[in-house]
Amino acid sequence: MNAKNVIENLKKRFPNEPEYLQAVEEVLESIEEVYNQHPEFEKANLIERLCIPDRIFTFRVSWVDDKGNVQVNMAYRVQHNMAIGPYKGGIRFHSSVNPSILKFLAFEQTFKNALTTLPMGGGKGGSDFHPRGKSSGEVMRFCQAYLLELHRHIGPHTDVPAGDIGVGGREVAYMFGMYKKLTHEFTGTFTGKGIEFGGSLIRPEATGYGNIYFLLNMLATRNIDIKGKKCLISGSGNVAQYTCEKLIELGAIPVTLSDSNGYIYDPEGITREKLEYVMDLKTVQRGRIKEYADKYNCKYVEGGRVWAEKGDIALPSATQNELNGDDAKTLMANGCIAVSEGANMPSTPEAIEIFLKNKILYGPGKAANAGGVATSGLEMSQNAIGLSWSREEVDARLKGIMNNIHENCVKYGTEKDGFVNYVKGANIAGFMKIAKAMMAQGIV
Ligand code: NDP
Ligand code: 2IT
């Protein structure tokens, strides 16, 4: 395989899908050498079969808003790869959702899920429905309308959706309710469910907690203590909130949060009490992060990015390509020692190049944020055996999985000078597992 040729070919076939091509390019570059040590892979054209999704469902969703107007949205489910388990991955509701974004997410998910050690393939879905400003009734009717079509394509052994941007506990519950009604069956087809109806303890916390468990592993390789470290977090949704919670618990000092309007900088640190305010603001009041600055009298920068501030550790937890080459340079100039990605593909290729060149601790999303889907996998296991595990049990398993992912990254990503390239490590470890499964299963 010549990675450049494969990418050129994909660019011709999918010219309007920049995010998808970006995600594929990063992986191909890092697995090229290992791939070429296995001529049997090339003979089976493993690479094209792994890059192109198994199938994509695209459909219209019609629903009625509070004023009685009929609204129409585009909706999708990308079923990327099923070699090691049923399709698994979140659903995103955001105005920017399009096939390119969902294809990149489903591709990344396939590798991430392989890293978790649990039997899950990769998928992703969503819609350009934008929940902001919508009433709960409107969100419910949209979720139900989306499920009227989606239910045909999912199932506990086929495809198991969960949350992502714009989809949290409320939306998963509405979708699960409609799925149950349509199929007349109570199955673990969604994860991120409420605790009363088959959800798992720690699932809401898992992506943020898992990212910090991964970060702790990275810091340990250089004997660095997290205590007292200033942390820059972007976003203020599910992942950002529980990242912040774990940091506070460990004595680190989170100083920023953001949303799509701007960011807050609280030099005294976001405390437990202030975080509780953010959780209520974002998940109950559904307000803007600016209100934090008004309440606690700190700096708010409209339209800015948190990377402009000085911090030891950066935790991008909002969205793709939210940290570019210039931001990376600023972080380096300000003495940042580690970047651990809660979001999917938040750093641009230019930013990644700068992190690797500076040999900082850089944990790419598909390794660092795998705790969310891993705990979804634990939810599936609990549903399958009809039991619910305690908080401690799920948290211990999550920790174990994150430690294991870190170990695998070190195994496959350590370079001659001892530097751990976690991008390479994560991509090769994920790839080898899927490749072996696909080779064993023949040309399908
Ligand atoms: P939420 O919807 O809970 O929060 C998203 C946050 O990011 C909000 O603060 C939102 O601001 C901000 N944001 C979203 N889009 C943009 C944008 N285009 N520009 C600037 N800010 C933006 O989502 P999650 O916390 O669940 O997801 C955050 C990231 O983590 C995503 O990349 C997701 O794919 C990834 N992830 C999530 C997992 C999960 O379990 N939930 C698991 C693994 C990864 P605003 O309110 O203004 O839109
Ligand atoms: O990107 C992700 O890993 C998620 N949004 C979570 C997916 C899941 O199935 O829990």
C-alpha cells in the first residue's frame, strides 16, 4: 500500500468530504509501514475495505414544531465496520452534521472501539437537527420521528447507538422509548440509557473520567504529578464537565470552559461548587457559558478559543478541528506539557505535527476518549446478563481499560529514542486487531 496513492484515490471518489479524508489520511500514514510488512493484507485489499463504510443510511425526517409548522431534517446512520462486533457509536444532533463528518466519526470509532478490547464494531449517526432553542416537546418529537426510520437498521446484535454532541440522556431516553414501542421489545439497543431502564452507572462520567485516567498514564511515563497543574478545557458539555470534575478531585486546577459563542477564564480555578452551577446551566437551564463569567466575575472572551490562555495541560472537549497550528504554537510557547483529547479529531494535522515535533505528551482522541464507548460496552454487557454493576465496579473496569489502551499505545508507538508516539501506537494497535478479524473472515 502506498498511503499517498490510496488517499489520492479516495479524494477523487469523495471530493466533498474533507473531515473523512483527514481522518483516513492520519491513520494510513501511521499504519503504512506495518501494513506493508503483510503482503496478504494488500492481496485482500484490506485497506479500501477498511476505509469505506459497509453502508450508509440517508433519510428525511419530518416533524411538527411547537407552532404547528412542519420541519424537515436530513438524518443518517453510517455503519462502518462490523468485523469485531455489532456497529457501535453515538448519534450527533448539530446543524453542521453531514456525511463527511459522520463518515470521519464512524471511521475513528471503528479504531477506537477495537482499542477498548470489547467486541464492538464502528458506526455513527445523526442529523442536522439543532437542539439549541428547541423545546423539550420538539426534541422529543424529532427523536421519535428519527426513530421511525432508524429502528429498522439497529438492534442489540446489529447496531447500538448512544450519545454524542447534542445527544445526552434526555435524547437517548426519547429514542429508546420510541424504539421500544416500535419493536415491542425491551433490549439494550441504546447505551447511555437512564439508570432506571438499563443504563450503567459511570456512563455519563466515562468519557471525561477516562480521558483523565489516560492522561495520568501519560504523565506517569515522565513522573509528572497532576496536582496543581493548570488545565485548559474547551467545551462545556458532557465530556468537558466530567473532565473538569475528575481534575478537581485530583487537585488539578481547571481554568477554562467554552461553548460555540466564547470562553471563560477563571484564574482561581473552577471549583466543585462552580462546576455544579455549570452542570445545571448546561443540562437543565440550557444557557450559555457567558453566564458563568457574569456570575463569578471572571473573564469572558466572545468568539475566542481557550488555547490563548496559559496552561500546563490542554483538554480539547468540544468538536473537530477546534485546535489549529497557530493554537498549538501558542500552547507550546506557553509551556504546555500535555494534550489529551476528549473530543474526536479536535486537533488539525498541523497542530498534531507541532505536538509530535515538540515531543510533548499527546493523546489522540481515539485512545484518550475511548472510555465513553468502553463504558457503553460495559452497559451492553450488563444488559446482556440482566445485572447492574456498582459504581466502583464499573469505574475499576473503566480504569483497567484505559490503562490497557495506554499500554498498547506504548507497545506499538514507542520510537527509537524512547518517545511514545501515541498517534502511531493507537492507530497500529486498533488496525492490527481489525485486520486480523477481517482476514480471518474472508472477502465480505
Ligand atoms: P455536548 O453536546 O454535551 O457538548 C458539546 C460542547 O462543545 C458544547 O459546549 C458545545 O457548545 C461545544 N461545541 C459543539 N460544537 C461546537 C462548535 N462547532 N464550535 C465550538 N463549540 C462547539 O457533546 P459532548 O460533550 O458529548 O461531546 C464533545 C466532544 O466529545 C465531541 O467531539 C464528541 O464527538 C466527543 N466524544 C463524546 C463522547 C460521549 O460519550 N459523549 C465520547 C467520546 C467522544 P454549544 O452548546 O454552543 O454548541
Ligand atoms: O465518540 C464516541 O466515542 C461517542 N460519542 C460514544 C459512543 C458510544 O457508543 O458510547
